Amino acid sequence: MIPADRTDQQTDTGVALRMTGISKRFGPVQALADVTFTVRKGTVHALVGENGAGKSTLMKVLAGVYRPDEGTIEIGGCDHQFNTPGAAIDAGISMIYQELDLAEHLTVAENVFLGAEIKGNLPFTMDLGAMVDETAELARRFSFDIDPSAIVEDLATGDCQIVEVLKALRRNASIIVMDEPTSSLSESEAARLFEVVRGLRAKGISIVYISHRLEEIVDLADDLSVLRDGCLVHSEAKTQLDIPRIVHHMVGRELTDFFPKRSASIGEVRFKATDLASDYGIRDISFDVRQGEIVGMAGLVGAGRTEIARTIFGVDKKTAGTIELDGKHLSITSPQQAISSGIALLTEDRKRTGLCLELPCSWNITMPNLAAIGMKTLISPAKETLIAADIAGRIAVKWSSPDAPVDSLSGGNQQKVLIARWLLAASKFMIFDEPTRGIDVGAKKEVYTLLNKLAEEGKAILFISSELPELFGIADRILVMRRGKLVGNRITKDTTPEEVMHLAAVEES
Amino acid sequence: MSKTVRQLLPFGSLVLIICVLSAIKPDTFLTSGNFINVLRRSSINGIIAVGMTAVIISAGIDLSVGSIVALSGIVAGYTMVAVGGENPQGSALIIGSVAGILTGLLAGMLNGTLITKLNLPPFIVTLGSMSMFRGAAYYINDGQPINVPNYTYLNEAVYFGVPVSIIIFALILVIAAFVLRYTRLGRYTYAIGSNRQAAFHSGINVDFNLISIYTITGMVAGIAALITTSRAVSAQPTAGIALELDIIAAVVIGGASLSGGRGSITGTIVGTLMISFLRNGCLHLGISPFIQLIVIGAIIIAAVSVDQIARSKAASTQAG
């Protein structure tokens, strides 16, 4: 592991937050390992890392949502043990999540005082006027331009962020955590938010700023910490911020052995998309995937990768463009058609769009395949169990029996049940959307081996992932998405993680 | 509590109720005549409960079945009189019966279509259609019952000592159990109820399957309407008021989950019979019908809460 070269906290501003030796396991997954994270008072501290690096877990520990297995939290010099989010709020920690936490039908002032309403003169009443006044006063003090009586629903997303900030300030927050605050903001709204952040800093409030957009971090942050695989691998102070080095720390890790040797011979073009567009933000998407080829797709969350998969699979309506499979034009308007044409999609959220959790594993495996295995009119449960067990045996799914409900399996095995489903479907073109998300390292390796094997069988594979190392480990080619457009198409050998991250994260000026 | 114990619990309770009642009243309760009587009374609810089971497994609900019983009955009676005059017989009765079943089928199809094509919650759609179908049932004959004095077959015919309504009930049960277990429609019903999104992403035609389920439910309600009409030798627009609640109760006591993905025909039979035997038992014991209501209500809550506790225990041992 790379030693963390932490800068000494020699500044005169003092320490607002010190998390020391934080570790947290979820079953077999070590989400955080001995993380020490220090935030100086009155600074903006950027926290970066790939998806799954442990940023959210660390912040949830700070917010009292998770209890760390080990480690201490010090705020303003006092030790704290949070058991509940309420305790963390009392200690001065406020979280602003990506999905804002506002009551949309209430006014700004009502939201700011939600749960701590100012009592009115009569019992069971609240003093709306006082709440509006205090909110206005708070906004004035920090020079925010917002109407306390406006209904939150009517506000722009940027203004909603400000309501969240006001809520935090009303609770006397000394540390505000912002998780990807600009991901849904326009340029001008983002610029305004940066002013807000700078204003907070000027008043001595510390901001932990989580973002994938590196250029805005370089602009805004005083300090920066990088998490990777649950470890804090790097911390540095403002003077040195430099995008290539940050990227290096985010992605740099040993890639040997973990990935199978690619041995598939690449053949004819199997799948071809031309000028694909949908109402969900993707446009002008053209690419092809050959027989035996694994094409990786990189991009930030929200860059439109899943939307491409959904459009190809007939979930989202295609507004323009064409799709070809083995030279044949397909017009697909439903997953049903996609599957019968030979396209498979392993969706990114296996719980929401993948599995029927309380139903037996065997049922989940045969679900789209009943007609294909000769059970179009009548199901033979005994034969079905055999078929499911056979296909699952090929990828070593661990279950007590094929009749066990899927939710009795571990995450990695649940994912394998889903993979078994699409193996049985014997599709020609397979889209895997984040197939290794939330599964442990061993299961990840098995997924890579399987992808390789499928490619060897001549299938064309589109492999969507937010983890660059696995893209570089397994893909023959890497497509890069940014804001709904395909901005890069590189042979894996001829590119670097740094270049891909740059394409995905940095807006061209 | 293991899964098998949990599944056997409703059945065990039913057996227990029967045993206790038999012990207390061996001479009146424990007679074949009484048992046939209970089954006969169960047949109407039971037949509809079969459809309701599928609806509930699919994570839906059908509040309109009681009104479909009234509407189908009235349409059947109206057709019989229209075809066969004041005192319809023979083919007029058959034509009317077909019209009644068709009415139920179409009413169910309307429910299913509105639910899927307008993407509305089943609760809302069937709450609305409950009122619409009831209104239509009243309107057709101006709120008056339609007498069909010769329509006695479904109530009186007996084969090998078993009334025909019980035979129809049993047939529908067998077919439904078979469909749920051995056909894609049955399988997809569970899949849609368990996770509609996952079902859709697996290429299941969710709309078609849901419409089928509601259509079948409407159809069996139509069949139940004919038995109801035959029993009274009169089609009544007030038939089946609050029937849907009894039926939902039976399905839920049988272990089905209102959040979908769970339920079985055997469970539903047990639930239906449990309610019927309790009613019958209270009658034999001379317990007031008011108390019956209290007992049945308590059993619904008890059945579901035992199930919930067992589930949360199972879940916590799994997580730990």
C-alpha cells in the first residue's frame, strides 16, 4: 500500500474534526480500514475517491448512521460517540445528501425549522412569523438571497441546496458535509453554490466536500483527502492541488493477477448502435461491439451509461438512432423484445430491477427463460430445478438449495443468481451494468473470469463500470461517457486511467 | 419459528377450531349435513377468494368483487327475463348465465386495463369501479330484484351427495392451484407481486398478465353471482355488499401478503373455511352474531401479526 503522506496540521486555525483509526466491516467487506481524517476549522476539505472507496461510509459514520467497529471521533477537541443521527447533529455535524432531504410542500422557513419549530402563544401552535424572521436573519447574515416564505417545491435545485445549508446553520453546525452538491446543478447555480461555500468558510465553518468533479475541487478546496478501497491513501494541502496527481492516487493500485488473461479472439461486429438518443439525456451515441470483445464503459454517476443500456434494452424509449445485431436491424420497444432478439441486460440495481427477493433462486433464474427451456405452456418444477442447479453450478453459486429464497444468499451469490439467469438466456449481446457493485473481492474475481469466458464463447459484451481498475483489467476497449455524450473510445492498451478519468471528469474549456 | 411451522399455522388453527367445536357439540356440529352446509356457504366466498388470491399475490387488491357479484347477477337475471319472459326456463337460463359470467369477465378486464394502462393503484381503481358496478346493478332494473323462480339448479342439484355449488368450488380451486403452480401466468403473478420492476426487466409482459389476473377474478365473481342468484332464485342489486372485505380477510388469514409475492390457494381455502366454521360454530354454541364479528376481526389481526413476528425473527437471524 502507498504510504499516506499527510501534511501536518501546523496551521493556526485549529482542528474542527479528527476521526482517528476508523474501521468498519459489513460482513466480509472491509468498508473502512484504519482511516484517520482531519478537518481544519474554517476550511473546505475535499474528499475524493472512486465509487465504493468508502466516502459515503466514512460520512455515515460521522453522521451517526453507522457505528464504527473501531476508532474515535473528536469534534472541537471533545471526544464523541454517536449512536444516533440526532447526537451527531447536536455535536454540530450536518449532512447535505445528494438526494436533498426537504419537505417539498412546506415553505423555506418551515423546512429550516422542521423538528424544532418555534412555539406560538397558544399550545400546539407554532409562530410562523418568528420562523420566517429568523430564517431571513440567518440568510442575511450569510448573504444568501432566498425568500423564507417560498414553497420549496417552487425553488430551483440550487436554492434547495441553500435551504439545506440554512437548516444546518440553524442547528449551529460547525461542520457541514456536502455529498456531490453540484451533480444536479447548472453551471451558474454551481457558481452560486461555491460562493455560499466560501461564505461559510469565511465564518469559520468547516466543509467536507465530496465531489467527482476534480476541476471544481481544485478551485474550491483548501485541503484534500483521497480514499481508496476503504483506506485513506493521501492527504494534501491547498498549495499542492494538482489534478493528475489526485487521479493517480484515486486509481493507482496493483492490477496484476486479479484479472484473467484475455484470450478471446475478436471477430466480426456483433452489435452496433448508431446515433442513439433518448429523452433521458443521452444523444448521438454510436459504438459497436465485436464477437468475443469486452467493451468497457466509463463515466461518472449520471453520465448516461445506464440510460444507454436501458435504451438498447427497450426500457427507455429510443427517440433517434438504430440498433443492429449481427447485421440485422432491430426495433426494440420492450425488454421482452430485447430478450427474444438475443440481448441481455444485467441491471445495475439487483434489488430494485433484478431479483424477486422472496422467491426461490430457481424461479429467479428461469424467469425470462421459461419459454426458451420448453416450459412455454406448462412448467415442470422438477426439471426447472435441475436446469437452474446446472447453470448455477457452472458459476459456483452457493445456496442451501435452488428452492431457497434469493434473499437468504449473500450479495455476491445474489449477483451470481442474476448472472445465471442471463447465462441461461444464451444471449448474443450482453450488457453488464456495474456487475461487481457491492460484492466482495473474491466474487469480483469470479465475475471477471466469467466475463472472459463468455467472450471466448463469442458473445459481445458491454461492461459498464465506475471502477477504472476493473475496466482496465478486463476490457479490450473503453468508451467514456460525460453528460450524456460519448466523449472517448480508446483501445485499452493505448490509454491510461488518468486519461479516462480526465475525459470523464473534466469539462473541456 | 421455522417456515414450515409458519405455513402450517393457519391449517393447524382450522383443525383446532373444528376439533374444539366437535368436542363441545358432537351431535349437531359434527355431522355430515352440517359440514356440507358449511362448505356450501363457503363456496361463494371461496370461488371469489381464488381470484382475489392471485390479485393479492400480484401486489394488487380488488375491492369491486362484491359489486361485480351484484352486477353480474342482475345482468344474468335481466337477460333471462328478456329472453324467456316472466318465468324464464331452459335455454333462457343458460343464456342469462353466460351473460352473467361475461359481465363479470368484462368488469374485471376493465379493472385490469385501467390499472395497467393508466398506471393507477389497484386500490383506487377498484374503489371507483366498486361504486360504478354497484350503481349499474341498481340502475338496470331500477333498484328492484329480478325474480327467476326456475333458476334452482346451482342451489339444489346434488351429485353423489355433494351439492353442485361445492363441486364448482372444488373444480375452480383445483384449476387455480394448477395455474398458479404450473403455468407461466401463475409464475409471473408471483414475480410481478414480488418485484414488478424485476419482472419487467426479465421480459415479462406485466400489463398483459395483470389484466389477465383481474379478468379472471371478475369472471369467477360472475360465477359466484350465479350461485348467489340461484340461492335466492332472484337477482338482487344489493347482493355482495361488503363481500370483498370477507374475501380479503380469508386470503390474508391464509398467509398471503398484501405487499405481494406471497400467498397460496391452499392458504386461501384454509382462510375461507376458518371464517365459515367460526360463523357456524358460533351459531351452534348460541353465541351472538355480534360476537362473531369481534372474533373474526381478532383472528385476522392475530393471524397477520403472528406471521409478521415470525418473519422479522427470521430476518434478524439471517442478518446476524
